[in-house]
Amino acid sequence: MSGTSGSLLDAGAVIGCPHGGRVTAASSPSGGVRIAGAAVATAAHRYVVTGCPHTVNGVPTPCVTVHWTAGGTGITVDGAAVLLDTAAAECFTAAFVPQGPPVVQAAQRKVTVR
């Protein structure tokens, strides 16, 4: 495995869709690892988007979910890959149309795997 680095995402991470909607975990992490009281985000949790204003030709086509591809980091919590701000992800409409990657802000916890 080649080295992987990025900032570890937790329940307090500020994440948005590319159009300004807010991304939050739809399923609350149970147990697992916590950093300063916030649960570490993993690929096992579902993520939803609220407040996306995106339209196409005047028709609302908001982002509603985010799919993270966290494999390959080599870091797991309770058997699920942790999410880093460098992990590949895509926002989708209700019809599963890809809309672009989410925007992660202010991640502060650095992780490096060698």
C-alpha cells in the first residue's frame, strides 16, 4: 500500500455539496472512536444533503446524498474505513445523477499511513 494522508473527518466536520447544501450523517455513529467528543466519520454511515438549491433548466435537481469511496486508506474504525478529506466522494440527486464532489472545510486532524 502506498502512503495516504489527509485530515480525519469527524461528526463536527463542515461539509457541503458543490451548490451550497449542507452534508450531514444520516446515521449516527455508535461506539467507535471519538476525537474531542466527536465521532470519527466512516464510510459505513449514510450521508444526506439538505438545502441544495441546484436547478437544471429551471427544474430543481438538488443533491440529496453523498457516496464516499474511503477504501485504500488502511485505517478503519469498527471495521469501516475512516473518511479523510482526501477521500473520493460524489454528491447525487434523488435519481442518482452525479452532481460533483462535496466541499470539505476546516478539517484539522492530520493522519498519515505509510
